[in-house]
Amino acid sequence: MSAALSSPALRIVVGEPVDGVVPVGVVGEVDTASADELRVALTAVLAGTGVRGLVVDLTAVPFLAVPGLHPLLEAQATAAGSGRSMSVLAGPHGGVDRLLHRAGLRA
């Protein structure tokens, strides 16, 4: 199931599930131009058979614009609405972590 989706500014890698939890690695900037790519990838993961949850790894994302939050919030709502889990990891880029925290995607 491992697949890579990419554009000049964004790379998304969907890994193999471990106990039904699918890792989704994101590299690059998530902005207005690339937010839809993230939405498509997360929607596809959540539509998969046997998916119990997902972990979205944003540790390699140096910039996350507000439009980039929308696919994450939508995926979180979809996961929660179907009894699945979703967690988001943020890296050392303080602005990304702060934005995720303010949006309720990180504790």
C-alpha cells in the first residue's frame, strides 16, 4: 500500500499499516496550493479497508498555512466519526506545532 504523491512543494508518503494504523509522512510546505493534495491522500487512507487509524507525520513540514489545516481537521472529524484514531506529529518548526495546537490537533 506504500505510495508516494508529490508536487514541487509537497511530498506525501503513505506507508504500510501496522495493526490497522496507517502512517502518512508529509514533506514540504502545506499551503493553499498543496492543501488539496493532502486532502486527497488522507481521504484515500480513511477510505481503506481495515484502517483503524492514521498517524500524520508533519515533522518535515517547515510551513503550514491555515488552508492546510482544513484537510487535517476534516480527516480528524471523519476518523472520530467512524470510531478511528488520528494523531498528528509536529517537528521542531515552532509555528507548525503552535498552529496545530491552536486548532486542537495537538494536546
